[in-house]
Amino acid sequence: MNCETARQLLSEYVDGTLSARNVFRVECHLAACHTCAALAHDLRRTVGAVSRLPAIAAPEGFAERLARRLQSVEPAPRRRAWVASLVEVLRPRLVPAMGALGACAVLAALLLLPRPSPGPPPASEAEQQAATHRLQSVVLSATDPFEDLAAANLAAHASTAEQTAGRVQ
């Protein structure tokens, strides 16, 4: 229960006309909220002081004049439940927390967005040769499982070296 709801029920609570369920809810709120508990205490003292005053009779025609005036007053429009919950969320003490939450969400979105990669750096000739040798070693080992892999790799490296030497000259 929030403070606004508790304050609306305090008068009935002090008068003893509140349902048992609402009495429990109001008492739980009063135990947790010192502001509302002080307000309930002041209301009890006020009701006690007013009840000790002598009764005064209303003048003739007072009820009829009051009824006419009340008919001319329009009731305030009811607030929708979502408006009340929005007001509760946007309370001043929650604004900094909501701002921090929004900043965290923006930061998470920036970190999780895909960034374009610059691509692999250009390979040098030695790196290209090493890649070719690795590929040839894999190809040779996959072709014949009973062949001597060391001899096949040596032959592959020798032929690649001869091809490279022919290109350089």
C-alpha cells in the first residue's frame, strides 16, 4: 500500500468503520511509514478533541442550502490507474535511479551493437607460403592414411620451395 491510499483510508481507520482486510493493510503501512503513522496519531488526537466539544444545532434551512450548493459542484474527474502508477514511478526520489537505469541501457546497447571489422591485415609472402604448406600437409595427410607423412610433407615443401625459387629469379 502506498501513502496516498493509506491517507484516503485513515479517517475510516480512526473511526473504526474500515473492513478487517483494510485495517490490516493500513496497520502494516503505518508500521513501515513514520509519516503516515504520525498523521494517524494526529488524526486520533483531533477526533478525540472534537468529540469532547459540545454539540451545536444547525440553523433552520441549513440542510436545504447545503444540498443546493452541493448540486452545483461538479465532481473531479477520476484519474486512471495507469496515470496513478506513472505518477508513483516518477516520484522525485526515483528519478535518479531511473536516469541511471537509462544510462546503463544505452551503454549496454552501444556495447552490444555489431561493429564493422577492419578485415585481416595483408599477409606477407612468408605467411602466404606457410599457409600453402599447411594446406598441402593437410591435403596429403587426408589422401592416403598409410603413406609416410614425413616424406610426403618433405616432398611437398621441396616442390613449393622450387616453385618459389623459380618465381624469384
